[in-house]
Amino acid sequence: MSDPVITAGVQVAPQRPPGAPADCWNHIGIAGDGTCPELSNVTHCRNCRIFGDSGRGLFDREVPEDYRREWSVLLAREKESLKTATASVVIFTLGTETLALPTYIFREVAEMRVLHRVPATRGKLLQGLVNIRGEIQLCVALHSLLGIPVEAKDGKPFADGRMLVVEHGSAIWVFPVNKVHGTWRYNPESLDAPPSTVEKSASSYTRGTIEWEGKTVGCLNEETILAALKGGVA
């Protein structure tokens, strides 16, 4: 806010010329034709008390009732959403499916490791052994358990993928996936029944589905999955 102009020892506040619009700075001020007589005293409109008072008036004005009501509703929805989104999952892509497992069972997301085959193993579930931070862990084919086709690239189905390390009780399992999207929170009561595509590929291993970024994500039942892995490898 500018100081009043002092004339002959008397403070004279800037005056809007008669007939000038409320936003005089846009018409006769710096943003206009520059004919405002006060410019010779204040140099720029931002130094004029009229301009400053108008700016403060924008903050002091009454909030429209519709605006207040709309934001009250939006903020209430946000609080409700945070209150009900009590479950957290890690979302990943496995072959043709987008799936999720509860966050609490995850120990690590690792880069692809060299797979050491185990001689005389039966079935397609156990892929081999991998070194995770100096510890040798079992690497399993989750896609085989769920019946999900995985397209190979240069003979390697997970050439650009990641390895997920999960832990439940004393058991640790490692399985490769094509991509990891991160964690996501949702309301457990919002789980939908799996559509035919997910139900066919994941069979009875799926609790239900959630919507994530326009995609249907199959939320896997970790208890059933880990029990099947233990039984299939033993």
C-alpha cells in the first residue's frame, strides 16, 4: 500500500477520477492508456492505495453459499474415503492379468536375479533358487499356479520384470512378475466378484476385484496362494 501524497504539508489520499471504472488500473492505469493523473505521484498502479484496497476487498468478500456448500461436500467425501480405505495391496502385472496381494506379506521388490535350476524337480511350480541379499530362496512360478499365460521375450518371459519376495510365517517365496505398479489403498467392502477373465485365470485364488486406474485388478487370497505354493513345492 502506498503512502498518501503529501501536498503543502497535508496528506492527500489518491482519488479515482470521476467516471473511472472500479478496475481503473486496467483502463487509465499501467495496463490501460496511462492517463490516470495519479501516475505522476505513484509511478505504478501497484503503489496506489486504490489498487491495494481493491485487492484486499477480494479476500474480504463473503464466500458464495454454493461454493461453501460444494467444498463442504467434497471435503466430507475425502474424509469418508480415507476412513474406509483400510486395506493396502501391492499391484503388479503378471502376464495378461493385473493382480494384487496384501502389502503386509511383502518383504522386498528386487531386480531380476540369476535363476539356478534344481535337478530332478517335478512339475512347473518350482523354477529354481535365487540369491536375495546373500540368502538362497525358492523361486516359484506364480503364473503357472494361476494358469496365466506369459509371453516370452528373447526366450525370457520376465526379461524386463521384477522379483517379488513375500514372507508369511517362517516361509519366504520369490516369484517373478512383469511389472510392479506400487501400493494402493481400498475399502475391503468395495470388493466386487471377479469377472469371467479373472475368475478363469486365477480360479479360487481370488478374493474379488477392485478398480484401479481404469483397470480391473484381481485381489488374490494370500492364504490360499501361499498354502498352494507350500503344497506344490513340498
